[in-house]
Amino acid sequence: MIKTKITEMLGIKYPIFAGNMMNISNPEFAAVCSNAGGLGILASVMYRKEPPLREALKKLKALTDKPYAVNVNLFPMLKPVKQIDLVKAMIDEGVKIIETSGHQAPDKYIPLFKENDIIWIHKCAGVRYALKAASLGADIVEVVGWENGGATGRFDVGTIVLTPATVDALEIPVVGGGGISDGRGLAAVLSLGAEAGLIGSRLMATQECPIHDNLKQALLNATIYDTTLVMQSLHATHRVWANKGAQTVLELEASKADQGKIFEAAAGVKSLKMYQEGDLDVGIVSCGQGIGLINDIPTVKEFFERTVLEAEQIIKKLSNSL
């Protein structure tokens, strides 16, 4: 069994964070990931207002007695939410681990985290942002490299460089992510100094993931070349699956279309339609280059178990070769 500072700190079985994904990381899926031994993370932005978020948190607590986290999304939105109300609701409902992510540091929420003994995890895509979070009191920092699905940051640095650079710069535990799809990827980030691996896109092709089978099969058949970068012109670069929806966004950017039209083409409501109805061209799907390493659709439990077993075997093999 692989034990790290993070498995001990959070009380999780495996050094695996289930990447927070909009319209996917609901109470049921977060609970499945936590029950399977990783850290499930609920996407609070899906609920937007305090009452539905409270309902989601109550459901999550009823579905698992294992540690879980809740994400606070600080990225720009077409329809911003009142995040302070959501954070207060999380604390009131007994959430003990909060993950923040986005283009800004969560300065206004930090006193609430500290006053209520919250373990604060900040997710970012650059060493400078990791240093800022650590200086503000983050307990754990997640860094995601250029291979990552969704927001890739502004520096285009891959996981194999970004992870050790962040580990070297910080004194707090680091989680490495971007392109991890199996035990080889997990062993790699652990060898780079990370205390856990962040896995998102690979979990889309699991039995319990709440997306349409059409999309799961498409990801199963994808290669490492089947992603693209959109919204670079808006300084909000995202890596997504290279489908017709992504091509539409790229064409709008190339024609210097109005920012609102670009955001509308990339809107989460269109992704949700894909997830629910299986229309694979209507919108964009955030996913990383690691989709090219998917070769089956297991349960989350099966995937976590074999990923950790493979990582253990790699670590033992390397140790024995010395």
C-alpha cells in the first residue's frame, strides 16, 4: 500500500484525487470516488445557490462516510455566483476539505477556512500561483501540467517539469496532475515528489461516470492526438476533445468573433446536453491528452485498485533494479 503525507493528512486509502469536473462531479460520482479509496470532489458551481448546494452536500454525506472535498470555482463566468454564500453553506454543512481553483487567489475566504479548521487545497497551473497559495496558508497545492484537460494556464509547462519545480519551491505537500491515466502516470508524479496524483479525464470512461455511453465510447476510441486548445484568444485556454463543437469555437476565435459568442459556443449547458443526450457535436468536452491511453470502461473501484497496484509494481521493480 502506498502511503504518503497526503493519504495520512486526509485519511484516504489511495494517493488519488478524482479531478473536479463541471456537470460530472455530482454527489453520486464524488461519493463513488471516495468510497473507492480516493478523494472525491464535488463541483459546487453546478448548484449556483445555497439551497440546492445544501441538498447536494446532504446527499453526498448520506452516500459516503469517507473523506471528500468540495470545489470552489473562481474562474470567470458568464453568470457569476455569490461564492461567499456557497462557502458558508459548505462550512455549515460540515465540509472539512475545500479545493479552490481559478484565476485568482481566494483571499476573502481564507479567514473562514482557518477559523473553521478547513483543510484548504488550491489547484493551479503555475509555480508562481502555487507559491502565492502557500503564502496565504494553503495546506496542499495541486498543479496541473499542459497535458491537463480543462484549464491549462498560461505557461504551457508539462507535468513532468511543473511537478518537481513546484515541489522544490514549496514546503507543503503537492499533488501532480495532467495526463495521468494509469499506474505509470501515478508512479511518475510520485517519483517527481508529489504526494498524490490528480486524475480527471480517465474517470470519464468509468461505468459510474454520469455521461452518455456515446461519449464514453468516443473517449475509448480516442488517441493522444484527439484534443485541442480553445479560448486562447480570451486568455482562458482550455484543452478539450477535438470534436465539431471545439472546431466551432476555434473558427469563432479565428474570425475574431465577439467574446460573448465564443463563450456561448463553449458554454457548460451545451456540454451538459452532450453528457445527457449523447449528441457528440453540440458543445465542447474538457479532457486531457491522457484520453489516448484509455482502453476499457471499468468501475471506479476497479480502476483505482489496478492503478495503485501497477504503481506499486513499478516502484518495486525500480527499487529491485538498484
